Amino acid sequence: MKKEVNKELVLKSVAKIAADKEAVRSYIKGKTSIHSLKSKGIKFAKPL
């Protein structure tokens, strides 16, 4: 069984992950508000 990989979709996903990572780093440094992260669809896990 051979799987077909959609390279364009993979590249879009990787670019989004990189952008999200930068946004979270910016939030940790205090340069970005939590509201801007929520508007981008980034949610933080709540600790137990």
C-alpha cells in the first residue's frame, strides 16, 4: 500500500507551526497579549 503525500499541505502546516511558535515566544517575553494568541487559535493547556 503506497501513501501519497500532499507536499503543499505539509509545507503550509510547517509554516503555521513555526509562526505559532514565534507567537508563543513573543507572549512569554511579554510582547504579545493573550487575546492576540486566542485570535490566532492558540490555546494553552490548563495544568492539573
